[in-house]
Amino acid sequence: MITVLYFASAREATEGQIASEQIALPSDDKISVAELKRTLANKHGKKLAAILETCAVSVAQEYCESDEDLVRGGDEVAIIPPISGG
């Protein structure tokens, strides 16, 4: 299991506007960030899928460098949408 944290518009795009959820991993207990994004998009729909295309992702409080980075059981993953401002 991993914990996924949703911030700002990512939280608003989830079903029920949840702040966090537990996700079960495949039997080998690891998944790529790209696979996790697909899983989350399938679960929560098009609105979150659009945010996942441009968001930053951190795993265990370290920003991912690519969608090929791995998430392992017990990790905490943060979905951080782009920040806008003036």
C-alpha cells in the first residue's frame, strides 16, 4: 500500500474531493509514477487526468525526476499541481 496526498486543484478533481487515499500496489510491491498516474486517472476521471499531465509528483518527500521513477510499498506520494500567480 501507498498513501497518495492530493493538493489544491488535484484534491478538487478527485471523487469526493479527498485529501488522501490508500492505493494497493501490484504483487511485486512497486509501480512507476507513470503507471500510478494512469491508475489515479482511471479511478478519478478526466478532470484529474488533465492535472496529472502537468503536475509535480514527490515520492517519500523527494520530487520525481521522471515518470519512470518507482513508487514502493509504504511510500507517501504527493500530487502537486502547477502553481499560478502574478
